[in-house]
Amino acid sequence: MKNDKYKLLRKGIIYDLIGMATMFIPIAGAFLDMLWAPYAAKKMGDMYPGNAGKIASWIVFIEEILPITDVIPTFTLMWLYTFVFSSEKKTETQIIEAEVIK
């Protein structure tokens, strides 16, 4: 689980860098964002299943489509939300039955 967690972080940083790189390509960058936005949204949904992933995929889509917002590291922020700031516990509880001896 710990290794998967950091694989997601590495993938997220790479996707953030790709999204930011389009900002530095004059004229063509805006058109590349139109191609990158749906792909990034799909990848976000694949990386983070559930409602949080759906919401994050919409956010990354909007962030990539809008001009000048490419500097926001959406994938990295989602990783931080999921693994650092989320209040949900990621560990499973195990029930152990005990017999009381008198």
C-alpha cells in the first residue's frame, strides 16, 4: 500500500508537469490544453476512484481548460488531500474475539 501511494504521487507530479508545460508553448499551448484537459480528467478519475475522484476529475478538467490556471498542481493537491489531510482512516479494523476465563 505504501509503495502504491508513492507511485500515485510520482504519476501525479508527472501529469502536473505536463499540464504546466503547455502554458509555455506560445499559441499552440491553448489548443494542447483542449486535448490535455479531458485526458487529465480521465486519469484523475482512474487514479482516485469514488466521489472524491469524480469531483477531482471535474476540477482538473476545468483547471486545464481555463487559461493561466495551469500552474495549479491539481494532481499533487489531490494526493495530499487523499493521503495527508483526509480525515478517513485508511486502515481496516480487525475484530478479535476473546474468551473470558473465570
